[in-house]
Amino acid sequence: MKAYNNLVEATNDLMKRGYTANLSLEGDTVDDKEKDIHMAADDFEIDEFHRFEGASNPSDMSIVYAVTSRKYNLKGILVNAYGTYANNSTSAIEAKLHHHQVSHNLKSEDRPTV
């Protein structure tokens, strides 16, 4: 997986690689508001993710996901906070973003133990 220096660099490269949909986390769905698409946890896959901390503020943390949906024929980018400002939702979407698929990309010492 490619390493990026910051969030802008990551999103620009992902867009060049075809991840063009601007996705948002809306409760129990990941949405492409432009196309009025609302994806449940089973409707998409996480291809890769990258975490970043703000240069001047360690609590300014975000994670960018490269997301693919075969069902809706789209590739997009979802940016979400983690750490202090993370969404504490217990939805299936949050579980998928933070544990289910992401954990197989983490180093063994970073994998969640559930």
C-alpha cells in the first residue's frame, strides 16, 4: 500500500486512480449524495485506507477510505475522523470501517481483538 504525507495527497492520488465519488457517512449508510445512493455495509468493499494526524494538533486525526461498490458500479473516497472526534456509532457501517475489513490490512499488533 502506498504511503502518503497528508490527506490531500492521498485523496488526489485516489481520484487519479478512479475513486471519484465523494462519499459521506450518514448514520447506517455510506452515501453518494450526488447520485442519491445509500449503501449498507454489504454494498461496498474497502480497498485501502490511510490514517493522518494534523501537523499542529495530534487530536486532529482523520482516515481516508478507498471504497468500491460493485452493486452501484462506483469507486469513491470516504473521509472520516478517528480518535477524539470519531463517530461512536455502533452501526454495521462503523463496524465494517473500523474492524471487519480494515483489520486484515493492519499489522498484527494493531489488529482489534474481539
